[in-house]
Amino acid sequence: MIRAGVVGASGLAGGELIRLISGHPDLELVFLGGSSNAGRRIDELHPGLRLARLPTVEPVGDDLADRIDVLFLATPAPVSARLAARLANRVPVLIDLSGAFRIRDQRNHEHWYPKVERTEDLVDGFVYGVPELIGDRLAEASLISLPGCFATAMTISLAPLVLDLGLDLPTVVVDGKTGSSGGGLQLRSANLHPYRSGAIAPYAPVGHRHAAEVAEFLARGKPGSIGSLSMSAYGVSTVRGLLTSCYAFPAQEVSQRELHRAFLRFYKANRFVRVRRHTETLIPVPDPQAVLGSNYCDVTVLHDEEGGRVVVLAALDNLVKGAGGQAIQAANIRFGLPEERGLEQLPVVPA
Amino acid sequence: MIRAGVVGASGLAGGELIRLISGHPDLELVFLGGSSNAGRRIDELHPGLRLARLPTVEPVGDDLADRIDVLFLATPAPVSARLAARLANRVPVLIDLSGAFRIRDQRNHEHWYPKVERTEDLVDGFVYGVPELIGDRLAEASLISLPGCFATAMTISLAPLVLDLGLDLPTVVVDGKTGSSGGGLQLRSANLHPYRSGAIAPYAPVGHRHAAEVAEFLARGKPGSIGSLSMSAYGVSTVRGLLTSCYAFPAQEVSQRELHRAFLRFYKANRFVRVRRHTETLIPVPDPQAVLGSNYCDVTVLHDEEGGRVVVLAALDNLVKGAGGQAIQAANIRFGLPEERGLEQLPVVPA
Amino acid sequence: MIRAGVVGASGLAGGELIRLISGHPDLELVFLGGSSNAGRRIDELHPGLRLARLPTVEPVGDDLADRIDVLFLATPAPVSARLAARLANRVPVLIDLSGAFRIRDQRNHEHWYPKVERTEDLVDGFVYGVPELIGDRLAEASLISLPGCFATAMTISLAPLVLDLGLDLPTVVVDGKTGSSGGGLQLRSANLHPYRSGAIAPYAPVGHRHAAEVAEFLARGKPGSIGSLSMSAYGVSTVRGLLTSCYAFPAQEVSQRELHRAFLRFYKANRFVRVRRHTETLIPVPDPQAVLGSNYCDVTVLHDEEGGRVVVLAALDNLVKGAGGQAIQAANIRFGLPEERGLEQLPVVPA
Amino acid sequence: MIRAGVVGASGLAGGELIRLISGHPDLELVFLGGSSNAGRRIDELHPGLRLARLPTVEPVGDDLADRIDVLFLATPAPVSARLAARLANRVPVLIDLSGAFRIRDQRNHEHWYPKVERTEDLVDGFVYGVPELIGDRLAEASLISLPGCFATAMTISLAPLVLDLGLDLPTVVVDGKTGSSGGGLQLRSANLHPYRSGAIAPYAPVGHRHAAEVAEFLARGKPGSIGSLSMSAYGVSTVRGLLTSCYAFPAQEVSQRELHRAFLRFYKANRFVRVRRHTETLIPVPDPQAVLGSNYCDVTVLHDEEGGRVVVLAALDNLVKGAGGQAIQAANIRFGLPEERGLEQLPVVPA
């Protein structure tokens, strides 16, 4: 059994990691870390969980490295940066879910994460990316940084256009819509049920840092292929799930048939990316409700002849494929397991 | 008292007209028309309504013209087209809420409304537009066609850019998000609560006919100012309310300050358009929940320096400013009343 | 114009009072009081409101009495108790929406409100009750205490059984279901959207203080008629609106026909109580969504032959008939206006 | 591998069975039956499912018995009655999720299911009950009838009071609250999102047939222990999940401590029943959102001293423990597997 620890155990991504590790045949949950909730039992903090062997939340101590094989950091970026600096050379495998190590370029990083300090050496040690796109490098990584929930959907949407079809995309506009669990459990008015229920809330109408990591990642894959990539983000009345709509205006001609085939081809080997036609089921897809609780990302590509647009829609569960599930998937690849081990649950639909 | 009739009384827009006319000091509800529900009492069909004087739904008869001063058609486009052809010369004022007469260009109309037949004469007789932008012409109109709910928000968003600032907008992408009442009471799986609750449903990812009427209207105001205007529409888990996000890439330079001032100036005299700053209240605005039940359209303009974008967000209640309320507003102007008469209710927030 | 002030202006009941007073033809909003938000503009605090004449929140000063004719206290019970002690003899009419003065019996009060101190004199000065049941006394009151939102629905449900039909009810069980706005804007985990959305939350499964005020009120009307009155309260995924289900086991025989007729008779003169048959409209009623935004209370009485039960269901909007609207209604009666003045809005349905 | 078939594959319970069987290590899905959707692929009908080996919906043919080891009927009661009559002696194990064979007493059955005909012989052949309470008999059953979703929660709530503590309960009132998936995918107005969202809908305020099966079952266990058992049922704005509140007035004295201990003792060996204290986690429990997607039933017992009441609350996912999951659990027991096989998923929280 691979011994796993989770820091940030009292947050939503932490809870999701606990849920998934508890059901994983090859992972054993041996450490739950946290600072403000140290000493509390995990079932006080997560109403759905009551574990047979129930670890209590502990502070991260110096003996941690000896107790675990893999450590998941489901902590805010500044905390992840500090923990990674402290533990990087001591923990066999460290997987960070925060934004601390996503953006490689230091200037770009400082613009979007002004409070998150890190050394260049440490950044260089991290492998970053959607597991589907960096599988080879993951298999040998000891420091792994995973994309944000929106960034995961956007990367899955744009990669086939750029890396498979080789399109140039001078202008890409992304409209992201997310459920409330994306904002965690922060106690502020806009997150209260009376205000969030029924909302269509433009919480980041210009400038979202997830766009920056996607642009940098794709530029490494094919420099210059994307001109401007701008994003706006909205909170809607869902709890789990997000949808990104990438509106791209390619420099080259491309047909609906070519687009759909390219997506099928590009993701042929990837079980968790389901390329779907818009009308293939009784509700329009992709819709995040059709992947709820699962590690799937549903993706649909459409050609808008009138607008000269390519529209790529991607839906995922922000706590699974956008956080905890993707982290397990990365760990599976790292430890030589099938990527779907422990992640085989089908979506819980409707919910 | 101005005698008002409503056809399509059993639908959601019809119900909203009944609600608003019942509280209007100068309108008297004298006729409720419908075909499939003829003979039924209105409170069977609308659970919120129990009227002191309770008309029963009637078929539209030939004596109707003598009984009313204004007739609201809250009917599907094909029905509106037939009724308008039959009643146009006989009813003093006819206000159509459907898409039958919105698009003037016949080829364009046939593309988007292939089943809606109408004569050129009849089309020419109609005045079309958001009341804020066509006030003068409304005052003398006997045939009035009102924009769709999305089109209302888009027009309010784009008009100041084009008509006041004189910007050229080669590319405009619109992302529209709407609550379920926008789809009426159609009995199909995708509208059932289990599937629509929690959904982020891409029901019209490419090609939405509301974009066509907006483009045509703005082109009449300033020919050539908009290049491509493409729209994608999503259903979210709200019941009432919609938000449109217009992402425009202007050919000219423009600053945040100029944009905000232009909107304030353009809508200075218009009580129902509230130009708001994004962070002026405790939830991000504009959000349709902040206008629920009212005739307001909240609008915010933002300059995205990095993306070179102008982002205009507009929120309204699709059943009020997007349907019944705007129809009352048009009637007020037509009959020489203050445009806000009977529409003074403040939003019901939170709900 | 009657000059009105609202203390607790930043809360949800306060916001509702502002909404309703702003649309009231005979009330003029002249004072908005609050402590923690003093100095802030009301439209920062309430996203739906933007008032032409926009008062700023002020602390309650000693000159207040001269500036107003009626003061509404939408404050927590301890604050109401302090403010009432300070202002009772100086403000012409004081209307308290809190629980500070609802329970007359001091021992009973101390049990349910252990932290709310008040003098016997002050309690004796208050008139308490649902306006429909205490109209005569309201007309001359200068101190008015209004029932809680659940208590309003329960009193409207039980009064006809006890006061009209003269039934003895040895056992009454009340199951109350409420939307999230009933809990105000308290920043705690259970109120966050991710946890409250989709919840059926037993937040007060035994012992709810609203039962106490109802039992005491009905006992004053007909001593001994109710044996045990116990209540359980649940939070559901609605924002506005509550439903109470009173399950009563009467000592006497009574038929469905007698029950329905008694309710019709009892509320004949009361515009805001709509006695409805369970199946009279296309959704089952009473349902709070059918009264949303209005001052109506929909009530239905059913005889369950098999269970020997009388089931009374009552639905209202907790922020209107359960708070701000009922307070305006009481003020209308007090100042000799028709009780519905400023409260004529029909429900906003669906929303 | 045990070969499993599902009839009613296009309904919500059918979809849930497919989801669970697909992830079950010892069950193999070999047949999907249905009439109106025969010939359609299952992923057209269930947006969350895309199966590697994807059976198509077929009509139920005469060769079915040879192809399967266990057949699940997720069909309406009249269809189940007909299919059971046809297949009872031919299919090795038949598990019916409908109400066709729940009530043993024929008069009682005819009252609640007037359109469901069945022979006495067939009824006698069925074993009925919550698996936790009839484990021994299940192990040898070839015809199994499972309780309704509400009945499961009620039985789990009342059994310890009657069967362990031996209390006499002259009066029990049950208030049931359910999400919209409980009503299936019926196309009617009250199920549409605009009307169901935000609803607190009294859809069965008196007389619910689930009460009848519970009363009969408990009377077989301890005759005369329950006097009157009456139920009222409400639809709330959740999709999945239900909560039952049993308000019982026992003839004997009993303390909170005795009650909680009795529940712990009674369900000690039952993994899927979690006896919880009301305040043990950060949201009040039991709440169906804390069991979403899982086969758990959370149950809490409370003594209300003032009301002389025992309050038992039980929460479950109506599509899992209330339908498909419980059916798998019964099959596991029947085939000698651990009852939790294939049902180990932890709840998906929050969702």
C-alpha cells in the first residue's frame, strides 16, 4: 500500500481527497494535516465522511517525511509555497493543488500571485500540467503542480486546436461558469446561500489567473500559437461543476468534421476525457451535471460558420477532475498504476 | 382607464403581464385570450394570481377590437404573425412580444424564423426596439414589436459603444446565461427539475437568433460599426433573470473612464437602466438576482487592458424587462404616461 | 406623509422594510439606523436597492424621536429590548419585529430568551399578534410587537380551529420548513451555499421558541384549548418563503366541509389570508413560491380521515408577511389607512 | 460473475442500477429492458453514462430467463405486477423495486394500489423489507420486494422503538420531505424547473401509501405496537435525497440516553445505517446532502421533553438507499456476498 497524506484536510479539496483515497485500493490514508483545525476529528469537519479508521487532523511535523510515500497539498498557495520549501527534498512525492508553482515565468507569477514567494530552484523541480498531456514526465516526477479547475478545462479544450490541428489563434475569449464549491468555504456575504442561490455573479469579469497558466503552458507546447487569451469568470447557482466556453477565432479554415475528429484522435487514449456531440443525449452536453462526482471531463467542439468561431465547451467536477481526482490520477501515473485506479466511479446523475 | 387585453394568458410572459397590469393605475385588464386553455380561470393556470375581478381565458373573437385600447401578444411567433395579420388594422395599439416582427430584412427573417410568414406591409408598420432607444417613434406607433430578452440586454450593452462612443467593433462575442423561465413551460426532459437544477446547459452554443435582431438594429443606427456578432446561450439553475456578457474588441483605443462615463451619459434620462460599478455593492454586479421582479436592467462596462477587450455585462429579469414589464413600459410611452407608471416596484432581493 | 425610520437597516428584514416603504404612498423614509454599518450607504448593503433619495445608515441618536412618526425595529431581540427601553415613551409609534416582547409570561420569556432583559411595565405596554387577529387593539397601540415568521403562519393556521370552531386540541405537532433568508446573513458554514443548497437541514428538531408565543397567544384567546404544541424546524433550499404544517388531533369530530367553511368565514374580511383548496391550481398549494414577494399568507385545511388528523398548511414569504410586510400592515392599521396600502404587489411567480 | 438484468432502464432508478452494477466487481450487466425506449442506446437516455460495453434497451423476451441470474424491476407497479407474474418461476432471482408486492394484506393493497392486480400465491412468494431487518430471509429468497424510499427511512426510524425498546406508539405522525428525483421524469407542470425550484410543495398532505407498508411490516414484527401512523409528504428544491421526521408519542417513559443507545445497539452490525448525534458535524444532521450518492441512511433520535415526543429523523439518497443501492444490497445478501460489495462509495459532499 502507498501511504498518503493530505494537508488542508478541512477544506473542500481536502475532503474530496479523503473521500477518494478512502476508496482507493492501493492508497492508504495515514496523515491528515491542518493548522487551524488541528486536533479535530475529520467527521466533524466533513459531514459526509465517517471513516472506520478515523485520523485526527494534525499539524505538519518534522517526522512526516518518514511516514508517507506521497503528500497532497490542498492548501492555499502561500501555505503550499512554504510547505513545499520545507518538505521538497524529504517527501518522496509531493503533489500541490494550489497555484504556487503553476506559472513558471517569475514576472508572470508575481503579477498573479504577488504574495506567494518561491525560489527558482524549487519552481524548476516541479512538473506542471493536465495529466493527459504530461503523462511521460509525471511518471518520473517527485514534485507535481496541478492546474487550476478552470485551467484544466481550458487546456483540454485548446490543446487539440493548437497541438494537433496546429491552428493559430490570434484571439481567444474564455467564459467560465462555476459552482459555489469552487470558492471553498470562505465566510463572506457573497458566498451565503441567500445571495448565491439564483445568482449569475460576475466575480472575475476581467483578469483571471487561470488564463495565465494555460497561455504559458500552451506557449511551451507551440510558441506563438495563441495571441490574446482573456477570461471572464462567473459564479452560478450550482454547487459542483464548471463549464468553460472557449471562443477562438482561428487564422486557418477548419471544418466541424475536422474539429470533431481531431478531438477524438487527440484524446483516444484518455479515458477521462469524453469527446461528445452536443446533442447526443437527452440534455445538451457538455454540462457539468453529467460528470458530477466523477473524474471525467466532457468536451465538445463546434464550428460556428456565421461567426467564424470555433467554440469548445468543457465540463468537469471542479472538486474531482478540477482538484482531488486529478491529483489521484497524477499519483496513479507517478506510482505506475493505471491512471483510473480508484477513480472508476461513474457520475452521480441527476443530483 | 386604458382597456388592455393579453393573448397568451396562460404562458409565463402572459402571467407577468397580468400581474403588472393588475397593479397598474391606468390600465384595466379586460380581456385574456388563449386557445388551448379557453374557458379556464386564470388562477388555475397561475398559482400566484387570485384576482378580485377574475377574467376567464377566451378565444380571440372578432369583436375584440371594440373592447380594448391595447392588445399585448404574448404568443409564439407563428401565432403572433397570424393574429397581427388579422387584427393590425382594427386594434388601436398592438404590442407583440414574439420574434415575428423583430427582424426587418426578409431573408434574414426567413433564416431565423422559417415558419413565420408575414407580409412586407405589415413588417413596415411595426416599430421595433428597446423603449429607451426608440422613445420618439414609440409615442406614435400603433404596431410595436419588442426585442427578445437576450436582445434587450445586448442592445443596452452595445448601443453606447456604437452610438455614443462611435467605436467600430469588428468582433463581438456574446455569452448569454439565462434562468429556466426563459424557456417557458415546455414539457421536455431538459426542463424538468432533476435535469435543470444544477445545470450549466449549453442549449444554443452556436447561432442564437437574438443576435440577428441586435445586429440589424445597431446597423440601422450606425451602418458597418459591428463586424461579426456571434452568440452562445446557456441555461443555468436560476428561475428568473439573465446576464449577457458582450466581449467586444474595438478598433479604437478607449479607457475605463471614458467607457463608464459614456454609459452614464447615454442612459442619464433612463430610469430603468442602472449603470453600476462592478464592486459597488456587497455582491458582484450586475447580477440578475439584484433586479428580480423589477423592470431594471443593470449594466456595467469594463475595460480589460490585457485582453484589449471591452466587457459589457447586462442583467435583467427576463419576464419583466425582458418581456411583460418592457411591454408595459412601451404602452406607457405610447399612451403618453410616464414610462415607469405601474413599474415602480423595487427588486425583490434576495429571492 | 407619515415619517418612518428603520433600525437594523443592513439586515434582510431591514432591507425589506426599505423596499416596501419606498413604494408606499403615505410613508416617507426619513431615517435608517444601524450600529456596525453606520456611515455606509444603503445601496452598498442591499444590492437590489438604489434609491433616488438615499439615506445613509446612522447611529440611533437622542434626537430621533422628533424626526419620525413611526420607528420599525428590525434588530436582534437584545438590541430591540434596549432600544425599546430607551425610546418607548418618546417615539409616537414603535413597531418591533424581534422576539423581545412577544412572550408575555416572564418565566416563559426567560426560558426562550435568556439574554433579553425587559421590565414588566414595558411588556404590558406592547400589543402583540398577527394583525388579522388583533386589528382593534392595533388601532390604538403605540408599542407593537409582531410575531415571528413561523409564528405568523402557525397562528393563522390554528386560530380558526380554536377560536371559530372551538375545537380542543390535546396534541398539536408543527413541522416548519423555511428558506435560507429566515436565518439572516449570519456568516457560518451551515449558511454557505455549498452546504445549504440542496439541504434538508433539521436545524431545530426539538424546541423552537416560535411555538411558545403561539401557544400563549391562543391560550389567551381560549384557555386550555391546546394541550401540547411542539415544533420542529427545517431549513430547505429555498431563499424566501416558509411553510408550516400543523398536525392537530382534535377531541371533537369535524368534517372537511366544516373545516374549509370555518376558514373561509374566519378570514372573510382579511385580504392577505387566501384560503385555498389543495388542488385549485397547477401546482399543489399552499406553496410559499406562490406568494413570493407579497404580503399574502396562503392557507389550506385538510381532514385526514384515516389518521384522525386535521392538517393545516400555511405558506408565506418570511421577509414580507413574516417580517417587513406585516410590519407595514400593522402601521397602516395604526395610522388609520387601509391595511393593504403599499402592499398591493401580487406575488412574483415563478421565481 | 453474476449476470444481472434491469427492466425500466430508462427511468431514474434504472439509471442508478446501471451506474452501480457497472462498478460492482461481482455483477455483470447483461440485459437492459424497456418498452417505450426499446432500441435506444443507454447513453442517449442517461447523460452521465457512457459505458464501454454498451447494451441497447431491449423488450423483455421469453429467452430472458436463460441469460440472467438476477433481474431488477425498476418499473411502475402495474408493469412489475405483470412482469413478475410472467417471470416469477423462470428467473432465478427477481428483485422488484415497485409497490406491487409491498403490502401483503389484499384489502389494504387494493386501497392503495387499485390498479395493480396480483395473485395471492405470488404475493406469498415475495420477501419484503429493509435488508437490515430481514437479512436471514433474504438469503434464501427468490422473489424480493423492496420498500419505497420513504418507507425505508420510516422503517429504519421506527423499528428500534418498537422492536428493541418495545415502546407502544399510539400516535405517530410522519412528515416526509423529498427531492425532485423521487417523482421520476414525469412530464407535468409541477415537475418543471420554474415551478419546482424553490418550491415547498405539499404534494401528498394526507394519505401516502408508503405509510401503509411500514405499518403492516411493523405490525408483523410486534402486533399492536403502533396505533395510528399518518404521513404527509412534501417536495422540496433538492434533486436527490429525502428526510423523514417521525413524531411519536410513546405510552412509556423513555430518556434521550436510552433512545440513542437503543439505536446504536440495534444497528451495530449494519454498516449502512449511521446513527448520528444531531450536532456532531458542522451542519445539522441527518441531512440527505451528507449521504448523496451513497447507500447510507443517517438516523438521529431525539427526545423532546416538553412535547413528550420522540423525534426520529432519517436521511437517505432516494435513488441509492431508497432504490438502486438497496436493491444491490439485497442482491449481495441473496448471493452470499458482503452486503456492501459494490456499494462502498462515500457520499459526494457537498453537491
